[in-house]
Amino acid sequence: MPTGRRIAAALALALGLCVLAAAAGQAQPPAIGAKAAVLMDRLTGTVLFDKAMHERRPMASTTKIMTALVALESADTSEYVTILDDAIKVESPGLNFQPGERVLLNDLLAALLLKSSNAAAIAIADHVSGSVAAFAQRMNERARDLGAADTNFVNPHGLAAPGHYSSAYDLALITREAMKLPRFRELVAEKVAEIARPDAGLVETIQNHNKLLWRADYVDGVKTGYVRESGHCLVASGSRDNWQLIAVALDSPDTYGETLQLLEYGFASYQQKVLAREGDAVGRARVRWGREGSVPAICRDTLAQVVGPGLPAPGRLQVATEVVKAPVAHGEIVGAAQLVVDGKATASSPLLAAAGVPLSRLVVAGAWALRIGAVFLLAAVGVRTSAKLVKARRRRRSRLPPESGPADPGGASAGRRPDGDGSGPPGGPGDGAG
């Protein structure tokens, strides 16, 4: 083989090996030193990385993710919360609240999630449930609802306590749910916030403890945690192209570095395949007796799938619309869509009418004509019935005997005795003899 061809072949081989190596390196999971970790797709819950993710461990202030979730689901952020004595007594960084001080729940949530205030956690628990114990019970009930089977809460702040534990997987589940709440998403993404304390005459500026927000511009949450028993913990989230991943590292030698590695690994090695986004029209539903013969059917929820190493091949969207009767209301359910992967439905979404559809003008006119016809028919029946009643009354009256009155002089009673029996002496007057 000529030298030029040999060189070209060698270069091609080297380039091919480099591409294969890069692809292999891209799919290679990072070496994580944390005792437990997980990487999860927020939308579908698909696990992309797992290290002892179901192991029960102390989780420190990552507890506060559930505290915020329960508070936001249970109370209005515009409510004022009174700081009680038990909140003052707990060990808490900064924000020296005073007994009886009133603070907006919205500001206490900022103190909880950014400053990791334990006092704020206690105050929120007292406000929502009346006591820490009652609030912890609410937290555990919510955990069971989410399928967090390896979690038990004893307090709302995460200070070490017997029986207070969670797992990397459960914390990701809880974070998935919390991220559905707009106010939670806003708070955990803020680097700096202000807390108004009107009773103390203060407005305090606080900085988020989650330094990962400064490390990468796509990072958008969520919560740090540390006590001696738990080691350094972090639940982190990042979004690219409307695709959000959640990384959890418990008892890590480098929480920021390792959660960032997990997020980078997920975005580099996997892809989100969206089959239908929330609000996308995926079909039309037929409408009977409507001004329009059909209406666009839109997805209520986004249907997506993560594809990549170790995951199933891309699925397909299966759409079933109904035949509905007008009038159709905007947002009315008119069908369902399913994401089918390997022959099984892995997710579904109701399909909603994209617009209202009134009855057709012809149907409306026909309905009015029927109503008017019914009115006339009832009126005619009424008139006829009345006429029959009047006629029948007249007939009954004509059959009655004549009423009594003065005797007729030329009648049959003439010449008779007053007693009316017609008797008298023979030949006498009035016997008719001649």
C-alpha cells in the first residue's frame, strides 16, 4: 500500500477510535465518593445513576424540602406567622427572631430554604399544625403519598434525632413534587433574598447556602444540609432546554463537585424525547350538534421519555379521542393520550378541548321552534278543552226540569179544587156535563 494511503487509513482508524472513546467516555458514570447518591429525571422519575440510593441515612437540612412542600400546600404565603418560644430555643444560624415577632410565611420560607433557619422551620410547623409533632406526622403522611418508603421525619429542620432518616432516592422523589410548586422553584433558585421583619423594624438580606448556584448557570436549586451525623449533603437541580435533572449526594467528600458531575453526566449521556408538551394539540375530537364539527384536543400534561444507555428505545404516542355532544366547554376532557414504550403505557395525559363549541345555529333554531310549537300546541289543547267543558255544561243544564212558578189559567188545572184532585158532586158545576 502506498505511504499516503497508509497514513490516511491510520488517521481514519485513529479518528474512529477517538470517536468511540469519546462516546464510551460520555456514557461512563462518574466515580462518586458519597455514601449514597442518585440522578433522576424530574419529569418522569427515571433513574439515570444509582449508588445505594435506597439506603436509609440521616439527611440533615435537606429535610427542609419536605417542610417547605407541606407548608406551601397547607397555608397561604401571605399569612403572618407568630414566632413562639420553642422556635427561639432551637439552634439556628443567624436571623435572631424574638418571641412574639410576626413574620410573613413567605419570608420564613426564604429563611428556611436559603439561610437554612431552624427557627423558621419550628415557627412554620407551629403555624401550620400547632406543634412540631403534629407537623412531623403531616410530613410522614406526605412522604407515604409520594412512595418515599425509606423516610421518617421526627422534626421539620433536620437536626439529628433517633428515627429521623431518608434516602437519596426518597429525597429526589420529594424534590420532584416540590418542584411542581412555582413558589418553591423560585425560592430555591434565588441567590439572594430579603426578609422583612416589621416588628423589629428590619429588612435583612440573606444569601443562599447552595453555592452550586454560582458554579454553573444551569443550576436552579435546591438545598444543602450538614450535621456531624449525616456528613455533607446536597440535593441539586439543573435545567437545559426545558429538561430538568435532580442530583442527590449524601455524606459526600465534595457535594458541589459530585452533584455537578452527576448533572453533567446526565445531560451529556442522555436525551429527553418529548412526544407531546403541555398544551400541544395531538388530535381532534368529533362534536355532535356543534357549531363546529370537531375541536382540537390538547395535552394537559407533558409526555416525555429519557433515552440513552441502559434505557428502552424511544416509544410512541397513542391518542384516543371521544365523540362529544355540544355544547362543549373549554378545557372539557375529550380523550386521552398515552406514551407507549415496549408495548406498555408508561405515562398518560387527559386530552382537553382547546376551545368551547356551542350548539349549531340550526340546532338552536330547531330547539326554539320546538319550544314555540309546544307552546302553541298546549294553547290549542287548552282552548279545545275549555270549549268542550262549556258545551258539556250547557248540555247538562238543558236536561234539568223547569223551575216552579204561578199556575197557567188555561192549563190543565183550570176548574179544579184548590186541593188539585178534580173531585166534586156529580152534575155540579165544573163536572163537564151538558
